[in-house]
Amino acid sequence: MRWSGQQLGVETSGALPGLAKLNNLVRSVQTPEFAGVTFHEILAKSALNHVPGPSAMPFGWTINPYRGCSHACAYCFARPTHTYLDLDAGDDFDRQIIVKVNVADVLRRELARPSWRHEPVALGTNTDPYQRAEGRYALMPGIIDALAASGTPLSVLTKGTLLRRDLPLLSDAASQVPIDLAMSIAVYDPALQQAVEPGTPSTRARLATVTAVREAGFDCTVFLMPILPYLTDSRAHLDEALRQVKASGATSVLYGALHLKPGVKPWFMQWLERDHPELVPQYRSMYYGTNTYAPKAYRQWLAAKIRPLIRAHGLRYGAEDPATGGVRSSATAASGSVRTARAAASGTPASARPIRPSPRWDESLSPPDALF
């Protein structure tokens, strides 16, 4: 059944009891265009999310027009957020998508409050605002327009090529407020990319989007994150990745090793056991127990390998701090965001608590070359 044939206010068989309890469920929609995915349309009560302080993030506010994400990345750190709605962090996160259909209207009201201080707002910090459903719901144009009209700076991080649709709107908005754009492109092996993030556009399509962003007059950072141990951390893979990033016109690159939050680790390990069972012992050693980050020695090993490559390709960079696992920026790159040609602001380095290295990781040992 297509969207046009499903009535408002009618709870379909795809609706979930946990959502109905919220008293803001409009309808649940299933369509052949998105086989196996159910969209739960809700009337949001708020649009702006305040980042709890003190925070290491270089922004204080976020907007998430969607909850859950059809990109289905096995490593996605946002998976546990679905459990707040009595949904699981695995298959439900990929297939039960919450859509805040009135988010732009709510945002305009919030931005009009006298108390609003026009602080930077980030999109794409949780689930992707340009996932496939955005092609149908088109929530982002209203959000961009509301932020720009109110004089509120914004940033967008995405894996979605739908960003190209809104480049003319973003270009107009950039005459009113600073806008930062970044593209997340972690894997440069086509087969591996489709296996570990099956709902995303191809690496080639995302690199083409970076080029389009640059042609529209914006700077663009590529997030080379996460780097997957034993899969995408070989010199050959990293060198080819950075070559393609540079060729796309990207102005800077951020990198970081895989980290597996509670709730994400079981789902990722399930994927690993299915697709790369030979690597399960290594990952269990590196991410043992409740360990979230790759061992410190591994991060230092990775930094020593990738930093010279980044410099060799003439890219500015922000890097994962080998001492903490957090992202820190170089003197010429923002932390967690990218400069536009129209407005520059100083970045704020992020940090994370130190993680003791796995006793079984030997920094003198290099992981085998990835299958590239």
C-alpha cells in the first residue's frame, strides 16, 4: 500500500504498541518502495535537542527528524537510542523508522522564542537526516529554511546523496548563516561497503556528492570513520581511500577507529561472525568485556600509519587522539565539523575517557592487509 492510500489517524498492523502509548502517532506506513521497512509518522513535541553539558562536542543543539535509520550500518553508534521506544537496537533500528512529520513547524516555533540564543545546531549526529526516506518526506528543506531565517548556524553530516537536492537551498541559506557540510565515507572496498552498511549509497556516489558540495562553493570534510581493524586499516586501503577523497575535492578528513558501544557490539559481532568469522577472535581480544574503544596501542599504531598518508595527499586533518580515543582537530581542521568558504569558526576538540589497552594487543604487530 502506498502513502497516498493510507489514511491519517488509522493505526495499521505495522504500528507498535510502544509508539501508540506516546499519544502522538499519526499512522504507520508500509510501501513496496521500502520493502520490509515500516515508517511510524509522529507529531513531534519538540525539535531542538540540547546536548547535556558540559559536553566535548563543538555544538550545543541537535535536530533528529528521524529515529532509526535504513542505512543499516552494522557499526552504527546510535542503535541503542531505539531501545528508549521499546524497540531493539538491531533489526528494529534498521526497519522501524520514526518520522517527525511536523518537525519544521515545531522548529520554527522554538526558534521564535525570545530565549533562543542562535547557537549552532547540528544535524546527522545521531541518525542520518538524508537517509532514503527523506526523498519521500522532504523534511530537511523546512528545517534548513527555519534555521537560516532565524539566523541560526547549522552543520550537516550525512552518508546520503540526497544532500545534493538541497545544495541550492543551502547556498541561499549560507548568505544568512554559517553552514558546515561533511560526508561520512568509511569503506572504499565496494563489496565490504555493501556488506557492512547495506542501505547506504555507494562510496562512488558519496564521493560524487562531495564534489557537488565543493562545486556549490562549500568546503567539505570527509569522515573516514570508523576504520575497521583488520578490514580497512591496511596501508593499501587507506592510501587508496585518501587518494579518492582528495580527488573528490574534499578539503579535510577526519579519521577514527571503530568503537563499539553497549548495544552496538552484539549486533556488529553478529555481522562479523557471519561475514568474517576468521576475525572474531581478534575483535574479541580488542573489544573484550565492556571495552568500547580499540586499545590505545592500536590507535597509536593507526595514527602513525595514516597521518603521513593524509599529509602526503595534501589534506587537512582532524584525527583520533591516540591517548583517549576521542577526535581532536589539527590547527587547520575543525573537530566534528567542516569550514565553509563563507564562514569559519574555531573548532572545539572532543575527548573521551582513557581506555586501557587489551593485554593481548601487541603494538609491534601489524594487522594483515585488508581484502581491498
